[in-house]
Amino acid sequence: MIPGGINPKQMKVMMKRMGIKMDEIDAQQVIIKCAGKDIIIDSPQVVKTSMHGQDSYQISGETREETMGEVKLDISLEDVKMVAAQAKVSEKKAREALENSGGDLAQAILDLKT
């Protein structure tokens, strides 16, 4: 029940009458670029509201900030597992090797085997 005694179904009907449309967006990540830093929201909940030709977005989730000097590699778990299996090392060592090689799988495997 929504505060004020209106149930969600009634709220949807009222919003439709007023020309307000809400859609949930299946987003994986939201990045807000600011001067000198990025605000990153992983696994966000995003709702798009359209009213009278204007779109608004409501975003919620866990946030983190990165300064512009930082470079964050996106290393997948599959890559880590594959490097660990090929080089016969732990996943922790495989991830470190991938980070050191800039995400290059072949180079990470070679570095671990030598």
C-alpha cells in the first residue's frame, strides 16, 4: 500500500489518465561523468518516467567514484577461470596476471608459466 491509502493499481490508473508513463529499464551499469571524476552505479534500478514529452530517470543502487586518472579494467570471471586453468594457478594469481597484462589473456598465461 502506498502512503495516502492509494493502492498501486489505482496509482497506475491515475498516472495513465494524467499522461504519465513509467518503464523499468534493465540496466547493468550507470556512469555519470563529472569534471574530474565518474560516479558509477553497478546493478542499478532504473525507472524512466515520460510526461508531456519529457523523460526523467530515477536511479538507485550502490555507488562508487573513480577519479579521471584511474583506469578500471573489466576482467570477467570467465577470463580469470580460463587463465587459472591454463596456467594451473589460483584464481587470485590469474586475476593479478590479467591486471598486469592489461587484460591480455595470452600474455597473462605466458607470464604465469615463466
